[in-house]
Amino acid sequence: MRNLLLFVLFLIGVFYVRRALQRGAGGEGQGGRPASGGAPADTPERAGPAIEQMVACAHCGLHVPESEGLKSGGQFYCSDEHRRLGPRT
């Protein structure tokens, strides 16, 4: 009888640990609904950062996001100094 009671307590513990891990990873509340009461669980959560094109610097070859690079004369550069120096030959 004691072993059966311990087994039931173990199962209850596993259930609560599993539920806590799922809630932490998925951000869901009770019953599979989001904890904030917002959109259903099967909709995309948040839009992540937009994917940017990586471009190589014409001087050193370093790849930088297009929004962080400088464009001059049809070439991309990683910094203003490399833009002034121009493309490496």
C-alpha cells in the first residue's frame, strides 16, 4: 500500500514538473490558452526581427548587415574609413 501511495505521489510530481516546463517554454496558461488572454496558442507569437541581407565590404571583405553598411559608388563598405580608402585592388 505504501508503494502504491509513493507511486501516485511520484506521478503527481512528474505531472506538475512537466506542466511547469511547458508553461515556461510556451508561455501558455491553464488549458492551452495564452497566459495573457490574447491570441490562440496556434497563432504566431511575435514577429521577430526582419531578416537582412549581409553584404561584404569592398575594402576588407567583412560581411555586415545592409542597414549598417555604407554605400558609395555602387559598393558597400563596413565603415566610413574603408569608404574613403575605396575598394581594395
